[in-house]
Amino acid sequence: MQQLKSFLCGRWQSGADPQTVLHDATTGAAIAQTSSRGLDLGAALRHGRAVGGPALRQLSFAQRGEILGQLASVLVTHRDHLLDLSGRNMGTTRGDGKFDIDGASGTLAYYAKLGQTLGDRTWLADGEQVQFSRSKRFVGQHIWSPRRGIAVHINAFNFPAWNLCEKLACALLAGMPVLAKPGTATAIVSVRIVELWQEAGLLPDGALQLLVGSAGDLLDHLGPQDCVVFTGSGSTGQQIRSHPQVLRYNVPVNVEADSINATVLGPDIAPGSDVWTMFLAEVVREITQKAGQKCTAIRRVLVPSAVADEVQAELVARLQDARVGDPAVQGTAVGPVAGPAQKRDVVAGLQNLALHAQLVWQAADVPADGCFVATSLFRTDAGAAAEYVHDHEVFGPAATLLPYAGSADEAVDIVARAGGCLATSVFSDDAAWAGHVVLGVAPYTGRVYWGSSKVFDQGTGHGAVMPALVHGGPGKAGGGEELGGERGLRFYWQRTAIQGDTQLLRGLVG
């Protein structure tokens, strides 16, 4: 059985017993074990601050970007190997594995190019000089400079490559060292990526450390210049925000949490049209891709009541063709969920959801072994009053149909009942109606995808997170924000106002 080690203070280290077991999601067999017990996490944070931070800060944005480009190249070179590990550990189909691995390398490559654009500087001016009086000699200037601590990244199990790299790219380019803790159940891919990077000798000492297993007393060692970025459940996010060290030092915390995302079909879309087809394809993809284990996956499907039965019939027909089974077998569309714990959570979630919405279809012939769950479609006519549907997420291959009368205001009201989400999509060619919905849901969601006949063959899709756009959402979705080009760096920076002589400040800023 493989022993997964943590990479801390410049070396690979094993924790003490008892060990946490990782499984092959397809067969359920135990394939690896790990532990973080007994590891000196305070020393790891100090190592990052004292060694990794200074090494990164002496590099320009262009030099940091060059490193990110090299990290991306390693992933591309070892892509097939990483895809095999993803399939073995978390049961991804080839396509689902690519979504994770290619998303990771693509995000690193994007921020590598951004580093070249930012150039040979090590910090940035924020805006122009501010004149206080009629004299032009004494002015103010805002600047961004990297924090002098370490960024603690606590990542989710569903994207062991992308979640690691999208956070890492922003932090390293900003000039801040990282200690990353992947989701334990799927940590094999994260560990292998860091091994490959260390073997290639691409990163300065202390720039990246990896903690595998429990977070233990990690947060007890946070300091005033550190920050925390978390992806996971809302309850865990609240625990992090209320940690004594976080409160003591007002440590910045960015949270991406539960998200009951929605899609809305406009009343102008006729059955059989391009947008109708586009809508159905997006819903099916978001239910089935990665077995529904995506933070951006569609959970609520709003459709005009006049076509609700037709939408339901077509979704069922398409879902019936999405075979659940061994991801290594050609033609399999839906693999298992990531592990035994995830299977228990999804099965319980489906049972609870069935108490509050009608189960209209569920996949048959689902393998009994391993971590497979049945793809499921639910329906409720309660609209905005379907409180359970708007409040509880099943993090697996399931969604709920919500017929509505067709008004834009009603659609906005239903979407808003989730209390904040990461992504909402709107499918309509009616500019006035769709514009009302898009702007209406904007305060409740981090990203809106507007599908229309004009982008029928060009859109990136409801669930795709693009590094140039922000990723995060308000309210229950965590209130955080990541990526978004240069915006993603600002979490790791301090904005400071400097006052002084015009020419001296201009010489400092450049």
C-alpha cells in the first residue's frame, strides 16, 4: 500500500499512526494511507515565512511567471500519468480527469503570461498620484506589496490538481509562499504533482509545502501576515473564520463553500431550437461530469411551466444514455464519486431530497461495488417555496426541476432563495427578459453565464471556471473571490497609502 508523505521544511515526512486510508473509488479497495500526526506544522509555517517568502519576493513578476510556466509544462508532460492516477484514486473518466488536469495546467499557463505582462517589477502602484492642495509637490500614492507571511491553502477533494494550482498560481505570482493541504481522500494526484515539481527543481526552497492528512493544529500557528484560502463546506469555513488565531490577528480568510447553483430557461426558447438544445446539453453535462462533484454544477433547473413536461422527458432520455459504471470502460459517462465517505453523503442526500421533491427518474444497473451512486432527477412545483431544495446541496449526480410561470421577477426570486451561489446560467434570446434576469440574479451569484443563439457554438459552458474571471460567490457560497486575472493576486497583497514629494514618489513607483 502506498504511503503518502507530506513535504514540509524542504523534505518528505511521514506522520505517526493511526493512518487514514485512501481508496480506489471504482473498486473500493484500499490503495494508500497517510497521516499528519506528530508533524511540526508550526515549523513548516516558519520555514515558509523565513525561507520561501524572501526567495519569492526578490523575484520579479516576470521571473515568478516563468516558474509558473515551467510548472505548467511539467503537468503537460506527465498528463497521461496524472490521468491514470486520477482514474485510479477518484474514479474519473478520461474526460473528467482531463477537466481537472488540463484546468490546472491551463490556469498556471495563464498566470505565467500575466507575470510576463506585469514585467520586471516586484510590486505595483494602485492608481495615480493624488494631489491634496494647489501645490503639486506633496501627494499621495497607493501601492500593492506582498504580505510577509505564508498562505495556507485548504483544498477540496473534487479537484486535486486544479484546486491546488489555481490557488498556487495567484499566491506565487503575488510573491507569497504556500502551504497547501489537499482533500485527503484524493490526495494521490496532489502528492504526485508536487513530487514531479520537486524532482524538476523548479521552485525556490520554502515556496511550496504540502500537508497530507488532517490539518491538526495548523491554524494555531497563524500569524498577522498570514492568510487562509479554503474550499469546502460552509460549516468548516465558519470554523476557520472563528478560529482564535484568525480572530486575534484578523487573518484574511477567503472561503468558497456550499453552492446550490441554478440555470434558467427563458420562455422565448422553443423546443428543438439551438438554444433549447444548448440548455439541455448543459444540464446533462453538469449533472454527469465528475459524477456531479463540482462546486459549479447545476442543482436547480428552472423551466417555464408550459414546457416543463417536455424538458423533463428530454432530460430523462439523455440521462438514460449516460451510463454509470467503470470509468476505464469505453462509453462510460458517469464514474463513481470520490470515496466511501462521499458515497455515504450523496446517498443520504438523495434520500433526504426525495422527502421534499418527487424523484422522476433514477439510473438503474448501478454497480454495487465501489463508490457508485445513481444519477437522479427530481422535480417540485413549489418554486420559491421549496425551501429544502434551495437550502441543501446533494454533492453528486443529481438536480431538481423547478417549473415557474415564466416571469423574469419570479425567476430571480427563485434563484435568490439559495442565499448566494457560485454560478447561474440564463438561456434566452429575449434581450429585455434575459437582461432583467441577468442583472437581477447578479447580486446573488459570482458568475452569470448567458446562453443564446449568438454564442451557441462558442460558449465555454455553465460550469467552466476561467482564470481571467473571478470565481466565488456571496452569502452561503462563502463570500470569497479567487482568480480573475490580476484581481486574484490582491488577496495576498497589502494596499498601502504613501505620502511624500511628487518626484521622490515617482522615482519609487517608476
